[in-house]
Amino acid sequence: MTQLNLATWDNLLRKYVNDQGQVAYGSWQQESLSELEQWLTDVSNVDWQELDQTQAIAFLLNLYNALTIRQVLYQYPIDSIRPKVLGIPNWLTFLRFFTQTVYTLNDHPLSLNTIEHGILRQQYPESRIHFALVCASVGCPLLRPEAYVPDRLTAQLEADGERFINNPDKVRYDAASQTLFCSKIFKWYETDFLAVAGSIPTYISRYSKAQMPTSVTVAYLPYSWDLNQYQSA
């Protein structure tokens, strides 16, 4: 198995991400932005197409999250990747965050959307990536304070799914109304979840500790684009 250079990225996550998945962007920006950039340079010649599926998924998840953090560090301090002008969301800036080319990997220009939609979702179908890709927002999954590694990837993604689905900010069941309130991630990527389960409630039941009947109403929770940050001491 090809050895991926993940040690630097792993160390940065352990240093600047807390157990709640929040990022100390201010400290990271002041102390270690150059270290992150050097790691991204070091792995820029990786040919993901020569990796096996587990290696490729682990590497691309790490790359997506690292590039997201780098984009925030370039702009920090910010309150959100979806800024507002006179109280109105600046959708153009928001869309550019995901669609602009931010990296070249083995001569392939990449945007965040290219990594997620053009490579991961097309070439390596795996519904649990949606519990691992973090776009620097509170509504996203919690950022794992360690790198994804091939030999533990399945266990890491399973743990991510369990943590996401049993987080009442992301998923909760109201027995009185028999309503399953879900993150909009389940709406946006419904086809990915339905590829492995008959319905969204069925998928969620794989991980949820809540006892639900077979027939429930599904409703979607508001999505917070506030920055997933914390201030380190």
C-alpha cells in the first residue's frame, strides 16, 4: 500500500481542532499557515488515480478539508464563508468559495466542488463522506481532530456517521409529532443516501439511538453557515 504523507496534516489538526470540531483559526493563521501550505505543496504530485479506493478516499477527504481551512485562513477574521453585505447574503462570494480553482493536484486544477462532486461522488461512491467533508461552517459535520488514514478509514467514517446522526443539532426525532428533523445534508445528497438505504429514515436508523416507527415525517433543519471557530487560549 502506498504510504501517504499525512503526518504534518494530522499534527496540525491535533493542535488546532478541539473535541467539538471547532477550529482555532486565529492561532493557526498566526503560527502555522506556512506549515499547512508546505504540506499542500508536498502532496501536490500525488496521483489519486493510482491509489486504491480506501487510500484515495482518505487522501481526498484530507485534501478537501485542508484546502477549506487554507481558504478561511487567507481571509480570517471572518464570521462565515457566506458573508453578508448590508444584511443580505453575498451568494456570489459564497459560490466562488466552492467553484474557484484553489489547487493543482498532479497537473489537475481543482476546486472544492471538483473534489467533492467531480471525483469523490463520481469515482468513489461512499455516502459517509458527507459526515467527513467540512466546509468551515457550524452546519457541517464536526471536523475530526486527526487525519483520515487508509487503515482506519472505515472505522473513522462509521464513527463520524454515528456522531453526526446522534447530534441533536443535526438529527433529532420528535415522538409526539412522529417527525424526524434532519440536517439539510440529507436533502442535498439524498441520492447518495438512497443508494444504500430505502429511505432517509432507514439510513438514519442505522446509526440513531432513537426508537422510530417505520413511517415518519421528514423535515429539514435550518443550516448554519456561521464559522466553526473557537478562540484558543
